[in-house]
Amino acid sequence: MKGLLRIFRPSKKLLIILVAVLILNAAAGGAAYYFGFIGGHAETGVAEKPNGLACTDVNLVTIKHADRLWVRKFIRTESTDGLTRVKTALRVARAVYQAQKDHPDLVQVVVLDQNGPTLRSDMRGRAIAADIIYAPHPDDILKNLGQKTFTARYFDSGPALNGEFFGDRVELPEDKIEAMNAALTESTDCVDPTVVAATDKKGAEAHGGEKGGKGKEAGAHGEASAESHAEGESSDHGGREKPADGHEEPVKEVKAEH
């Protein structure tokens, strides 16, 4: 038995290597826990970018039926992760709800990729990166249809070149959605590209008008300078003016010879 122990007795070098590997594994696990829990809340996405990303309006559909108002809004964001898209949709849903004079009974926000489809008929299926449904006050009818206050789904993958998604589709539990909604610090809507284009056009026209005005001023200034220059030349060529009294030019005295 002692002979066997001597044969399998590890060397000091091997022990040092094993201890080093164990220390590295412990450090990696601690770092993953720290950055996952403290820095990012990867599971709920609350701590990092709680309001999501900037977005662009695509389409807004309003449905009125039987004294009910449903609003569906399509938006675009740049490429990001699924939870950030959900947070963006929650923020926009809050903005849409607050902006409507008659608060809607249901708000749905559909998030598309920046390279996603442009035709309304193609904005479905794998083109939908994420979508949320917000029913502020689900009544008996909505509850009978299984509608909760919040519903959120997203694709856990990046977009393809055509803006479609082919990963797993994740449906978030309502308590996590409520936590993300409670962490929102603002309720900003998306940017309307038509408004931005109109503003840029007005700015360009105003800038062009200023340039035209400066050109006219420069032309008038040039004409005035030319006229004054012409008048000066005509004075000089027309004759030399006499000095004023008391300031006549000195005359050289010549002594007479005796």
C-alpha cells in the first residue's frame, strides 16, 4: 500500500499548477457574478440602460371598436440585445399612453431592426425583434382572453442582413416586465423622421436666404465703392484744388544780384 502511495504521490510542481487553476476558476466565477449581478442584471436588464435606446417612428395604427381604443405602434432601433428592445418598447408604450387624450385600453409596441422591412405587410413573424402589450386596466373581457397588464416577447439573437431574426423567442414573466417598467426614468417617444426632414429643410432654406442676403449686400457695397472710386478719379483728372487760405504752398525765395 505504501508502495502504491509512493508511486501516485504528486510532485510539488503539479500541486502548484492545480492550486493556480483552482484560484483562476474562483476568480473568474466571482467576476462573472459581480458583473452579472451588480453591473448589468443580465437577467432583467434593469441596471444597464433602463430606458432602452433611441428609436424612429415607422407606423401608428389606431383601432376603435365597441367603445374601446387600441393603439399599435411600429418603431425601429439600431442593433442591440433583446432586453434593451423590450425596455425601449416599454418606454414608448408609456409615452403613447400619456400622449393620447383618450387613454387607450391597450397599447402594443412592435420593434423592428434598422434594416428590417419597409412594407407594412412584411412587418410580421421573424421581422419583429420584440413586442410588448400594455393593458393599463385589464377588465373582465381582457382577463377572459388571458390578457395581463404586461406581455413582452423578444428574439434572443442578432438580426440577419435583411433585419429578420432566427434565434429563440423568449417570453418574459410579468413580474420581470413590471420591474423593468418600474425602473424607467423617462417616457420619451421615438423620433418622427418626417418632422426631422421638414426641420432640416427649413434650416437649409433659412441658411440659403442668409447667403442670398449677404450676396446682395456685397453687390451693393461693390457698386458703392466703384462709384466713389470713379468720382475720386474724375476730381483728380479735372484739376488740382488750391490750398485753403493761410495754407498756400511755400514759394522759394531767390535773392536778386547786385
